[in-house]
Amino acid sequence: MKKRIIIITIFILLTITSLLVGVSSKVTINALLSGNKEAWKLFLTSRTPRTLVIILSASALSIAGLIMQIISKNKFISPSTAGTTDAAALGVLIGFIIFANQSIYTKFIFAFVFALLSSILFVFLINKVKFKNIIYIPLIGLMYGGLISSITTLIAYETNLLQVLSGLRLGSFSHIGLLNSRLLIILIPPIIFAFIYAAKFNIIGIGEEFATNLGINYKRVLYIGLIITSIIASASFIVVGPLPFIGLIIPNIVSIYYGDNLKRNLVDVALFGSSFVLLNDIFSRLIIFPYEVSVGFTMGITGAVIFIILIFKQVRKND
């Protein structure tokens, strides 16, 4: 309980900081309290949507990573290391080729279908091939994602859409507003289903035979988990772009302190994930102020360092 109070306090402080940090000096606590109309307009149309999108996307991606790790029985699997995000990018590109003036919802449909099919294929492959060392699975996932990414780049090159693809691969919250963030409302149902099916995800994580003996439909729960992660990965990718490592490192950090109970850890995973992205986003806005660095770049560095530490810890544990 004490640990949760600490992370909630950190989360609240980072949220307030995110709401107040920005290029304009008009948004201050005094200006808001005094009812300054211009300050409130900027606060409600820019700062608030951006912070809410950070919290919602970060929480959802962290939960998606936790679900993938449970159902794949591997601590180093996430949408970014299993090809799910890369497949979503391929789907958006294919959708753009078919429908040049596609809406944000059309983009989501294409991204979701490709992400889901890719996730199903990846889970099928890792269940068929038995690895002696669990470190091999994320490496296979990275190669699998790299293959999909290469195919996407080739298609973009052949169709003169490299500029569109480069825009898709940039993780940033700088463009977030009330209109272009509305798609993320679709993240709420999968998060709710994640809480509803948390206990069943834990059971199928033990094994198909064990789940069947307890009366759980293993394949149905597995597909529900993949649908949840695909929806989250696709919607987040379309609105904010790729956010590297969050679905990978956050569940691992939480499990170190709280164990591997998915149902008990969901709230903590969401809080840790939101705090991590908020911190990186604030740093991205301040490092070259009044300009900002892409949060995907910042998270790529911080996430890679934490990921390497986790890898070495696992290697030492296996030895």
C-alpha cells in the first residue's frame, strides 16, 4: 500500500507538471486561478488533451505489454518486440495506398487487422518452436518485426510514400489536440476487458492443459488477449506514433516489486507506465526549450538502458 501511495503521488506531480510545462508562459497557476480566458483556452485545447492522451496511451500500452507477456509466457515480449506495432504501420500504409483520403477510423481498421493477424502468427510460431533460453524469443520477435518493417519500407519506396511512412514512425505528442485525439476513446473498452479477463489471462499463462482442466476455453481467452493488445497498439500508433519499450519494461519493473499477479498489478502497471511517459515527455519539452524533441527518441534512449539492465539480470538469473 505504501508503494502505491508513492507512485500515485509521483503520478499526480508529473501530471500537474505536464499541464504547466509549455512554450507559452501565459498558462500559470495564478493565471488559471484568476480566470484568465486566454490561459484557460490554451490549457483546455492544448495542455489538457496532450496530458490525457499521454496517460491513456501509456496506461493502455503498459497493460497490453503485460497481457502479451502473460499469454506468451515470456517477460521480454510486448507489441514493440513481437511485430505488432510494425504490422500496424504496414496496415496504415496499405490503407493509404487503397484509400488515399482515408479517415482516422479507416486507418485504425487497417492497422488493427494487420496487427491482429501478425500477433496471431507470432504467438503460433513461438508456441510451435521450443526455445531453451527465453532470451531467444524477443530476439526472434525483433527480427520478425524487422522483416515486417523492411517489407513496409519496400512498399513505401515503390509507391513513393516514404514521406508518409517517416511520419508514421515518429512518436510525438506535439500535434495532439481535441480533434485528432478522439480515436483514443476506443482504448477504454479494451482496458475494461483487460480487468474483466485478468484472472483468466493468468490461468492460460500457466498452460493450455491447466486452463482446460479448470474449464477455461484457452483459445478464446488467448484471442481476446490478442484482440485487446492489437486494438491498443493500433489506436495508439495512429494517434501518437510508436512509443518504444513501454510495454516491455514497465510490466517487468512492476513484477519485480509486486510479483506476477496480473489482476493485482494492472493499476500499478498503468500508473508506472503513465509516470514513465510523462517524465520522458516533460524532458523532451525542456531539453531544447522552447523547441521539443520527439518523445519516441527520448523513450528510445531511456527504455533501451532499462531493457539492457533487465536482459543482464535475466541472464545472471539463468546462470
